[in-house]
Amino acid sequence: MKILISAEQIQDRIVDLGRRIAQDYHERAVTIVGVLTGSLIFLADLVRQLNLPLRIGLIQASSYRGAATEPGELHLAPELLPDVRGRHVLLIDDILDTGQTLSHLVAHLRSLEIASLRVGVLLRKIGRQNIPFQPDYVGFDIPNAFVVGYGLDYNDEYRHLPYIAELSNQ
């Protein structure tokens, strides 16, 4: 594996993102919705940077199953999502790849009568989007490569790595 983003670079960027988010919400209550499972580590580190009144919710969405390295049909499971009606929502995901998952989640959340919606991603993969989508917060732009670590997996492995690495031979 080739390390693309070190653990230290990730933590430094999360501090910066936390500052921006705190300024943008300026003491307003926010519900942070993490997309399972890839966003969990990013979500945990990010919320510790926020001195805001907040709630945390989760939603499961996946277009990668098992050993797949290309997205397939999107599976959405919103059962873990709390009531967000009238709330300011910050949707957090691990990676913006084709845009399919995030655009679908944004449409779903907007249908729930929320007060506002912003989106943050740890990674934005360059050259893969086929659905136009611009997140409000981006940790890092990365090349079009299959990456693992810091929550991202291949066949449910490598999520525990503290860095982002390109998985070779996939």
C-alpha cells in the first residue's frame, strides 16, 4: 500500500474543518448525520473539535458490497436517523466518489423538512463524479484510486488504519 495522507495530515485538517464548521453554525444547534460505516472515525474526530450544541445521528448507505471496487446499486437504511424536522443538519461522509450516494442522501434529508443542510466529506476523488455535487466541506482531494484506511475499507478490512492509503492490485 502507498500512503497518500498521513495520520498527522488528517488530524491537522480535521482541526481546520472543525473551526470552519463552528464558525458557520455559530452556536446554532446542529444534528450531525454520519453515513455508516465509513464515516465513523472521521465523525468521531470531527465532533470532538466542535463546541456547539449538537446531536449525532447515523444513516446507512452503501453502493459497495463485499470485495467490490466499483459502485453498484445504492442501498439506503434510514432506520437509525433521528427526527431531523426543523433542525440544521450537517451530513458527514467519508468520500465523494461518483456523487450517487451523497446526492441521494441530500434529497432524502431535504424531504424531511429540515431547516438547513450542509455536507462534509473527508475525501473527494477527482475524476470520478458523474453526478454534479459540491460539498460544503472537503478534507482532501485525492486521485482516482481505490483507497482504504481511516474508516474506508476493502471487504470490511483496513478501516482501522490511521492514514489513507492506495490499495494496490484491486
